[in-house]
Amino acid sequence: MDLIHGLLIHFPSIFAQRVEDPQILDQIKDNFDYFIQSGQVWALGIGFFLGYLFRTFTG
């Protein structure tokens, strides 16, 4: 009961965040460009491939 009560008290604060920079789409574009340029997309692709192979061999 304490967990539920605590969640209900703090739930409104999840949505009441202060927006520092209203240019959300520009931030998303910049982060996506960094994701591509830094090579993290390759790590994600390799991780998906190896995870699929692991899942295939284990069952």
C-alpha cells in the first residue's frame, strides 16, 4: 500500500517537467545524427544480430 500511495503522490510530477529548450525536433535530429556518426548504430545492429543468433541456438 505504501508503494501505491507513493506513486500516486509523485505521479503528477512526472508530467510537470520544465522544458529547457523548446526545439524538441531539433534535439531529436541532433541526437540521431550523433547516434549515426558515432557508430553506435553499428553496435545496435550487431547486438540485434548476435542476440537473434543466440536466441536461435538456445531455443
